[in-house]
Amino acid sequence: MDLEVFRALRGPAGQGLLADVEAAYDERAAIALATRLRRDHPADLVAAALTQVALRRRARTKFGPDADRMFFTRDGLEQATTAGVAAYRAGRIAAVLGAEGSSAGVHPDQAVAAQVADLCCGIGGDLLALARAGLAVTGFDRDLLTAEIARANLAGLAGPDVPPDSPGPPAPGLPGRVHARVEVADVTDVDRSVYAGVVADPARRSGRGRVFDPADYSPPWSFVTELLTGTACVKTAPIIPHSLVPAQVEAEWISEGREVKEAALWSGALRSRAERSGEPVRRRATVLPAAAGLTDADDPGEAPVSEPRAYLYEPDGAVIRAGLVTAVAPLVDGALVHPKIAYLTSDRDVPTPFATAYRVEEVLPYDVKVLKRALRARDVGTLTVKKRGVDVDPDVLRKRLAPRGSAAATLVVTRTAAGSVALLVTPLSSSPPPA
């Protein structure tokens, strides 16, 4: 889709076409629908409308009901932050920099929102969250179409641009009179001195697909490290090596619904401090929607090691990525099953947002014949296989075990200090569920 087609899609004829596609769209019959619509509309406009409807339906998992009023590109949707994570980050920024109406002793009508730059704003997911948090935000993107889509999403979800001194009611969805706009620019050329803070989401896709090495980000990692000498929040992939995080920066791994979504790098005034010691935080794991946080200040750095006890705990992915597994051990009065493996065990069932808990039903040797007998004895037919620290493919093992019964079970294959074992476990309802 090019810029002119997108603009046509936003016009009266395009909006009518979008409504028709929304009402009739079925992925299985998309070709037939396209053929019918091309009788009355240009082919490129029909293709754009079909693509938008398909992307909106995919986007519901990230944006909820907002998705049905937004516009997307495939790459923009792929990289966009989920609404829950974006709102969490925007709230953290607003709490530090101050949002409209939040200044002590200042009447809301006279308060001035903090100015924030959203570099590489993409289709505007973070832009919207920052504006809704009460910040005055300017988004920047060098791609003309992407910037136009971000403007459309602002207009559709938060109303048109509203300057801070504008009289009248605020735009829908925005708290107070907040300026939210988008500019086309190379983010490396933006004058950042006028902003209280900067948010950046470097592109992690190229013409060859997803980019995993931060050295291949756009803008380059050297620009990211420069941003992090000031007050900034930079979104990165959760696989970022700890060694790449600058010494003066807090790295926060964020999970939502038990899935690690991203790592956020915080610097300057946005870097948090430990509650007890007041020292700057170096590593943080945050679990949404509970917004529960665990930091390196909570981590004793080591934990006892024990054979499997009555309960097994699987730490959240954000906890594992942040290197804070040993920080969970005292929370559940537990021990590691192996010094280098991210499973904990305890004699107690202790609900925690930082781990999924299982009751250990049986500890078995990792032997296919033994496991088959155990599954038959329990009438297991639906089997979930988890593994850690053992060279086994869960799908292959499940086929070899060939469960045939009517019950369901979970099998955890892992190493302990004494060797490989298989644990038959039952997930506990007391373990906080995913969102």
C-alpha cells in the first residue's frame, strides 16, 4: 500500500469500502470477496481494504477493541507494543516526568504536560499510550506512510492534534489539553534538547525479516547508547545480552500473560531505585497485568539446591531473562533443583506472580518404558511435556510415550543435582493465571 492509496482509504469512498469489507470478511472467502468488490472499486483500494481488515483482526490480541479503529502495516503491527505493556511504560514515564494536572499545587487547567519525544513511533501504539498518560508527545518516523498511519491512529482514537493553549474540551481519550502529533524526520537528526525525556523503538526488521542482533537495529546501536546517556526509555528485543546494557542503565524484562514481550532500557531520571537501599536498579523483571516487579536488589544471588519436593515452580520468562531466578527462591521458601536450571522446588504452595506452581505427583527416572507404565496407570491421554536442561524434543517424546487414556497430565523432564528425572505434576489454581 502506498501513501496515495492509504489516503484514498481514509476518504469517504474508502471508509465505505472498509465498512463493507468488515461486514463481509471471511478469510476463507477473501478471494471471492475481492473479485466482487473490484467491480465497483479500484483494485489497489480493494486490496488495501482487505489487508486492513485482516490486520485489524490480528491486532485485537495486541490492542483489544482499539484495533478495529486503527490502521496498520504488517511490519508495524509485528513490532508494535501491546496496549497493556505500552500503558504500563507510559504510566511509569508519566509518574517520573509529570503529566498534565499532576503537579503539586497546580490547578489542572494550568498544569503543563511534560514534553516527550517518541522516536521511531511506527504506527503509534506507544504514542497513544503516552498521550493517554497525560504527556505532551511528538512522534517521529522517517517513513511517510508510517507517519501518516500514526497520525490517522491518533485522530481515530485520541482525536485531532490539540495544542496546549487550545480552549474547549479535550480530545476523546486524552486527559486534558494535550498536544500529540507526528512529524516525518530521521530520528538521528531530531533536536532532543527540548524534551524532558525520549522514548525509542529501533526497527528490528529488515528486508530479510526479523533482526536479532542489536548491531543491526535501525537506527544503529551506537545511537541507542547515545540516547541512554540522557533521560530515555528504549524498547529492545527480550533476547538482548546483559553485556550490551550500559552500566548506567536499568534493563527491565516485561512479560504479559506469561509471555516475555520486550526488554526496556531506562536511563537518567527514568531509572528507578531500590525501595530499601535507594541504590539504582540494574535489572528488573515485571509481570503484567499485576505490574509486580522483582529487581537485583531483591536477589540474594544464590539459593540452596534440593531434590524435587512437594511443589515445583517454573519462574516467569521475564524473571529468567533478568537473571533473577534466585530472587524467587526466598519468596516460595524454595530451592533450585539444579544450580544452573530455572526450576525451583518447595515443600509449600506459595502463590506468586513470578512463577507458575505445580504439585509434584510423582518423581520418576527419565526412562521411556517407566514413563509409559506410569501414564497407563494414571489413564493419561492428553500430555503436556516441558523440559529444561535435557536434550529432548517434547513433541518427539510425547509421540514415543503414546498416551491413550482419558485423563490429562503434565510431564516435566529436567536435570537435578543427582541426574535427569521426569516429574508428573499438576498445575495449581493458586498460581496466578495469565491475562
